[in-house]
Amino acid sequence: MAAAGRLRLLLAVPWRWRCSPRRGAAGCPPAGQVRAAFLRFFEERHGHRRLPSAPVRPRGDSRLLFVNAGMNQFKPIFLGTVHPRSELAQHRRVVNSQKCVRAGGKHNDLEDVGRDTYHHTFFEMLGNWSFGDYFKEEACSMAWELLTEVYEIPKDRLYVTYFAGDSSLGLGADEECRDVWLCLGVPASHVLPFPLKDNFWEMGDTGPCGPCTEIHYDHVGGGRNAAALVNQGSPDVVEIWNLVFMQYSREVEGNLLPLPQHHVDTGMGLERLVTVLQNKRSNYDTDLFTPILDAIHKGCRGPRYQGLVGDADVGHVNMAYRVVADHVRALCVCITDGIYPGFSGAELVLRRILRRAVRFCSEVLHAPPGLLASLVPTVVEVLGDAYPELTKNADQIMDVINENEAAFQSSLERGRRIIERTVQQMEPSTNFPAEVAWSLYGNLGFPLDLIDLILEEKGISLDSAAFNELALEDAKRKAGGPPAGQLEDTNTRLDVHSLAQLRSNNVPATDDSPKYAYTLGQHGQYEFSPCQATVLMLYRDQSLQNEVGAGQRCGVILDRTNFYAEQGGQASDQGYMIHLGQQDILFPVESVRLCGGYVIHEVIAVETLRAGDQVQLFVDEAQRLACMMNHTATHLLNFALRHVLGDNTEQRGSHVTAEWLRFDFDTKGPVTAEQLQQVEQVVQDVIKRNEVVHTAEVPLVLARRVQGLRAVDEGYPDPVRIVSLGVPVESVLTCNSEAAMQTSVELCCGTHLLQTGAMEDLAIISERQLVKGISRVIAVTGRQAKQAREAGQCLAMEVDSVSLRMKERSTSIPEMQNLSKEVGQLTKAEEKAQSMLAKHCNQPVIIDTVPADSLSILMKVVNQLCDKSPGTSVLLLSPQASGEVLCACQVSKNCLPVFSAADWAMAVCTQMEGKAGGSPVVAKGSGNAKGMQGALTTALEFAQSKLLK
């Protein structure tokens, strides 16, 4: 106990750890102190660097819906792809408490939450990592020390497992790990071998992996031997900590190869640990949940939470308490980190979480509307100290929850009416149509079990086989392979072994500074310097090669390059390289990727390429200049949006190509056309001033001092590159300078204009809300912007002219047919419009189909209908011979902001597997003809849901 006492003194732990089953709750350590003790133990006692939790929205990993483990943010280290000059690459020992969500995808606990006392959607993962530093002996020793000496968990209640080996992989038992535990004094009867499925951890189908050792806790104790209950699903014996030893790499062929560097990745769920230390049997009985459960009770005025499960939980009241308490935690964390309830991906999963919580609130707890949002302050009180971003965003979280709850209640009412109408129209003794049920589920988010319940009450069955077939078709569509062009990346994505081989052979990282070697010529034209380089290595079929034959596609690693590799949202350069002295043979460069500090050029070898060859590089100057214009415009757009919409406007993502730029950002409400015009004006003012674009590389520690600069990603190479518009970087770095607050200042590795005047113009051609709270704008620059602006002006004038003539009825149909072909087509549409107006007389919404040769014509027809019937909202579809269906809609301004044209078009076009965009007033899109009938139904249901509010 002397050593434990000294350790407690070192850690300044303000309580006396005990874990006796006889003690009361008074001596229990609060969850916040349990978390803090873990972090301090590794930071102060064992020299780990404490890092903050990463957001639950994954960065740079499109395969994940949510961050679901503590190791997600460290994948570049495990894969060897981390930039050697980045802060991330410097880590050797790290500790943190990571926010995690497991709902949707491979790790999906959603439907289990509430049924038992330990499943969660959101949880906290305590973890410590070693990146090429310590390994099994130190990792096990630290874990045992923390659990038994700091937390004072009785040793006889702990069991450890190790990997028993696998003959099919040629792997023997992990006797090294077993012996470490035995040397630490763990009895042999508590050190247990388990097979691959239990004690071998893999990141994915391929990549780093290795044996693991798990620590399990026996809640019963009393001197018994509970070894037979380990890994058997017993609630009495639970895993609390998993230590993974990454020492292999799973190859595409399925075999394992030793990793060049060994890593340790551990994870311990805070909720389970607190359950142990507070002497509870349920996570929901700890102080991570009891304040929330108390708040639920006060809000619903029903019976108190009793911790009952299964048949004992009559009416599922206790299950409802657990569901609501868990789900509101997940909602708070996700919304704070920029994930909002929506219609696809993580946003769709979050919508299901919210709606599941709302149903349990209303249907089981009989709580009044608004209970869910009222719990947010309690969640913030419980978690806010550890994650201060929750405190900052509490009001926004409540607003998002309330808005989505109201929308769901409206959807439920609408769904019930649709079911009633469908049942009335059905033939006797028939099944409820699967396509209607699927539309309710897919478009309205109507719960399947509620559909079954309503039908059961009416003595009707759902055509389950047909429904399952529709669900299977939808799953296959969503799980389709990557888009064309994404399969051919095996020649530019270096694997961990190749990266290690390059480094062991002392192959230097690529010097890509020549990508910034361009100047303004005498007449204002951009001049790009060619670059001479040496081929260091070739890469093909996941192996390094010294020679690649003619006609083969390969990756080329050079000592230096002027090509920009795809990163930071900017598309890679294209161009060509030639053998020095052979001007007539061009090697096309199709794409460029940065991997672990090496720039890999994807090249088609028109003749043999060898390591050591001297080559000269030429970028496609037109494409590069267009990307430079659009990237500088992206920075300007970011600044302008903050200037117009407020400083709380945060970037959520961007993408820059030679053709256009895309920018996603937070917004508290719909962006108006007037605001977009103001944004354009701010950008155009800076263009007219022809501001100088200042750039400089500065140490990361200095960059962090710049006021107003958004959070610095650990992946940035150090020193970092600062891009400042109109203000020299030296001024931005001056102590207490507010210069960065008055202009655009960002960390950026992209290529930019030298002066803003070359941009000429910027036009926003599309704006829409991706999900509630996040908007996306698409813009063009230069000549394209002028063309877009001119086309828009011409279209507006033509529509105004035709609308005026039709309103005044001063032009006869024969005269109209003498106008242009396009206006002639509008005349036919006029006849269709008249018939539709007659058919839908005095209706608040018109939904129909009409022939139209182009989307612009269809939009004009919509405009005519709205002009002729003020107060009416219109959506028209136009099937094309190609199988495409065009969509255009306009919403009456009387219906704003509840009814949005952009959301209407998105819902309809999504039903047709298409896409749409626009503003709250007008929007357009397209889709597939196979889904047109369902789209018409969706259009009506969507409109009714908004107009009935």
C-alpha cells in the first residue's frame, strides 16, 4: 500500500479509492475524477502527451459514419501515411478521452440501447497509445498499476485474456503477453487464452492488426473463480479494457506480414469503469446518467427509473428512460461536432436516434413535447467540463432538437393519414402495399414497427416479402462500388511496408516546394517554371520497383516536383513529364497523391521508366491557374460569409477544381438571396482592389497565436503555410494583432493567385441546405462567372417579358408561335398551365407533369403558374426520352420559411435517385424515370406536411 499511497500523492487524487461491495455510495469517486485520474496517470507518471478528443465527425475517412474508437484519429500513424513534418508524426506516447458513437455501419448498437444496462450509442473511450515506443511489457504493467494501485480494484476480481494462436495463419500463442501477466503476479488461473475472434484485433479487411489482451472484471467476487464466465456474455463478468498490440499487417491476399514498427492501442470505456468504481451493476446507475434520469422524471412526471429490464419492465418504462438518457447524450455530442439530423449517412443515423428518443418520450413516458431538448442543460452539466464545446453550443443543440421533434410529429400525423387513405382504397383481404410502406419509411422516416402496429390494429398485414425486396434493392444501391476512377489508386497509395522500405533505404521525402514557383510576367500573365527531377523509385501493384515497362500504369516517386498533390480540398495537378533530352516522348501525369511525405505521380509509361532517370516536369498551366483562382476565391468566400452572416459561421468542408468551387458552412437558418448578393459584393470588392495574396511558412507554435484562426489540424506539416489576403503575414503574427479578424487569413498548403484581380469575378450558382444547420454553395470565377451572370440576366429578362405579355394577354397564341423556338415551347406550356390551373383551382399546391425540352424551360413554366396564381406553390416533373426526369419548383413566399423549395426538390429528386439544389423560393434538379411515380407521391406528401403545420 506504500507504493499506492505515493502514487495517489503524486496524482493528487482527492479521494480514497475503494471497491468494496459493502461500501455505500458516499465514498464513490465521481466520473469526472475517474476520467481525470486516468489522464493524469499516463501524462504525469508515464510521460504521455494528453490530447483533446477529436470530433465525432471523422476527418479524412469517408468509410466511417462516426468516430467509433479512440484510434480513428491516429490511423495515418498506423498506416505510415502521416506527413513526417506534421505534429501528428512527432507523437510517441499519447493519452486522451475520445468521444465515440456506435450507431450505423459495422459497429451499430442503436437497437440494443435501452434493452439492457450497458449498450450505448455515445460513449467515452479512455485510451493510451504507443507509436513505435513501448510494447507489451510496459503496456500491461501500466494497465495493471492503474487498475490495482490507483483505482484499487481488488486483484482477485480481475481476469486477463491473451491470443491463443491460429494455425491457419501460422500464428502461435502470444506467450510473450501471457508471461508478462504472470510476471506481474496475476495467477495462472486468471490468465486465459482465447482464439482469433476474441483476441485478435483488425482495423479492417486489410491493414495493421495484431493480438490483443483484455482485462475483465467480476462484479460478484467473494473469492470465487469466474474464469468460466469470461467472454461468455455474462453480465457478471465484463470486459473493461482492451490492449491491442499492432505488430502485423493484413495484406489483400489475406496473409499477415510483420509491421516495420510496433504500436500499442488501448481502449477502456469510461462508463464501464465508472460502474466498477462506483460499485454499480448498471452503467445507468452511475453519475454519468443519474442526473439525466432524474431530469427525465421531473419532465414526464411518471414513475421513477428503477433499473428494470426484460419482462420485469412492464410497459417498457425503464427501457424508455435508458433510451432517452443515452440518445440525448449522443444528440448533444453529434450536433456540437457538426452532425445534424438529415437524410443520408451519419445525418440519417442521427435522425433515427432523435426520432427513436422522441417516440419513447411521447408513447411510453407520455412526456409533453420538448422534453428531449429540456435535458440538454443536464447533459452539459455532466459532460461540459470534459468537453467545453458542449457548453458553448447548448442553445443551438436545443434549437435543432426542438425543430426536428416538431417535424417528426408532423411526419407521424401525415403517415397515419396516408395509411388510413391507403387502407380505404385497398381490396378486401389483401396485404398492405410494400411500396407505400417503403415510401413512409424512406421518405417520412415513419418507424416500421409503428406501421406494423397500426396495420395490426386494423387486422391487415404488410407484404413483408415485397418490402424486404425493396429494402434489399436499396441496400445494394447504397452499397454500390466506388465511382469510376477511384479503383485505380493502388499505384498512388503507398502501403505501410513500402513506406517503411523507402525510409529504411533513406529515400528522402519529395521536395514539392517548386509547386509554388510561379511569377507574374511583364504583361500580368502567370509564368510557371519547369522542374527537373530524378526518378527515385517506381510503384506498381503495391510494390516498389526499379523499372516499369512500356504501356504500364505506375506511380513515380521523384526527388522534387512542381506538381500539386491532391490535399486540402484542392484537386491535383495534371500535365506530363519527359525524359531529359527526349522532347518527343511525353509521359502523361493523370493524378498526384501525397503519402507519408512522398509525392506519387500516376503515370502511363509510354516507354520504359527506371529509377535514376532524369525527367522534366510540365504542369497543365490552364488547369493549375483555374484551380488557383478557385482556391483563392474559396478563402475570400469564407471571409465574406463570416462578414455577412456573422463570426459564428464556421467552415465545414470545401472542394476546389478547375471548373468550380464548393463550400459547406454552418448556418442558423436559410441563407437569403439578399445575403448571397452581399457575399458576392464583398468578394467583388476585394477583387477590384487587386489585393496582394501574402504567403509565408511559419512555425506551428507561432501560427497558433494568430487571432481568429480556426483550429489547427495535427496533420499540418510544421512549419505551416499561412495565406493572408491584403495583409502581410508579418503583421498578422504581431503580438495582439487583430489584422486576421479584418481579412482572410488561413492555414493552407494550396496554390493561390498572387493578386486577387486575376479572379475577375465570382458568381454563386447554387445554394442549398445539406441538412438542418449546414449549407452548401457552389460558385464559379473568371470567365465562367461572367457567363453565368450574363445567362442569369438574360433568363430573368426573358421570363419577365413573357410573364408580362401573358399577364396582359396582349399577345395571341399565333403571334407567340413566331417567337423563338424556346418561347414557342413555352406557349404550349401556357396551354398546359391553363388546364392545370383549372384542374387545381384555388389549390395551395400544384404537382403535375409537363413536356419540356430543358430544365430552364421547365422552370419558366413553373414561374408562369406561380405568377398566374399568387399564393400557390408549384412542382413540375418532365420525363425525357433519355430516361431522365427534370424537376422544377417554386414555393409561395407566404409559405416561407416553413416550406423550402430546395428541401422540396431534394426530397423529390432523392426519391428518383437524383440530386437537386436551389434556394428557399425556387429550386431544380433531376432524377431517374423509374422513380417518377413515387416522386409525385413524395412531392404531395412533403408539401402537405409543410402546409399543414
